[in-house]
Amino acid sequence: MNEKVILKKTEDFILKQFESDSSGHDFWHLQRVVNTAKSIQENEGGDLFLIELSAWLHDLGDYKLNDGKDVSVHKINEFLLSLGVGDATIKLVIQIVSEVSYKGGFNQSPTSLEAKIVQDADRLDAIGAIGIARTFAYGGKKGRVLYNPNIDPVAHTSFDSYQHSVQPTINHFYEKLLKLKDLMQTKTGRQLANKRHEFMEQYLTQFYSELS
Ligand code: NI
């Protein structure tokens, strides 16, 4: 199977896996990440096939979506083997995907250019106008209120405390979203992130102005 066919089959497979997800990890998230990663690659270089393949697969088996268990290695391996993809390529994809995930790890930097690009693309989809929409969609699924005037969103900023309690969704901006622009790995990613970050700042200003 040539690379073009493998990518098409991967896209079809991902569409089937994710079409019913309403938590913000839907098929269109994957497609946006693929497109953003490809446009970052145009400036930054890197292996386009590995980048596109990993971008499609980066949320498959993610721990947030499978009752807390990360089954991505197993699922990716099984799927790519079924397409006859070689072991060396599968290993690289699994390495990239494992480095893309956030999981509270501010300190781990991806080790390859391909992983840096896919991670930037994934994080870019978490900020800006789309990031805001995804954040409130996910919060709704988790039963979070938008905002509670009795809970200071800035004071509750730890990743762990947000994940393990039912805090208002607005807190998520402070424990994660506003930090992402400084965690970009590529210059192109940083430029895109700055624009989206600015929009979130404006959004929050407007949000608070409507409370009184
Ligand atoms: Ni993702």
C-alpha cells in the first residue's frame, strides 16, 4: 500500500471511530489537527507522511476517552499492522503519539520535529475561538457549570485539582489554556498561538464584563 492509500484508509478509520463523539474530540478535531500540522510542516520541515499519520491517530485510545485507560499503543499497532505498515514506521508513529499527549506534563518536550509539530497542532486546537467552544462543550459533558461567582477561577489553577473535581469550566482557562502559548515547540506554532491567545484574553475580558 502506498502512503497516499494508507493516509486515506486512516482517515476513513478515524471517521468511523470518532463520528459520534461530542466532547470536542470529534472527527473534525482530528481533521483540523491534520491540516494545521501540515501547514506548520510547510514552514518547519519534517517527514510529512509521519506527521499526517500521527496527527490522524493521536487521540486514538486516549486515556480521557477510554475509562481512564490509555490503550493507544495497542490500537495504533493493531490498525497499522492491518494496513501492512512496517514495524519501523509503526514504532515511530507510536513514539510521536505518546509524546503529543498533554497529561499534565509541562516538562516533557517531544524528542522529534514530527512530534513537536503534531503537539503544536493539537494544542492550537485547544486555544482560540475553537478552543473556547471545545472547552465549554467538554465541560458540559463533564457536568461542569460555566462559571461560579463564589469560586475564584485564578486561584484554582492546578491541573490535578481541575481534573479531579467538578470545577467551573472557566477555571480551565487558567489551569491550561492560557499556558499553552508558552509551550509551543516550533516558531510557526508560536506565531499561530499568539494570535489565538490574544483572542482568549479578549474573550475573558468580555466574559467578566457581562457578569456585572
Ligand atoms: Ni487531540
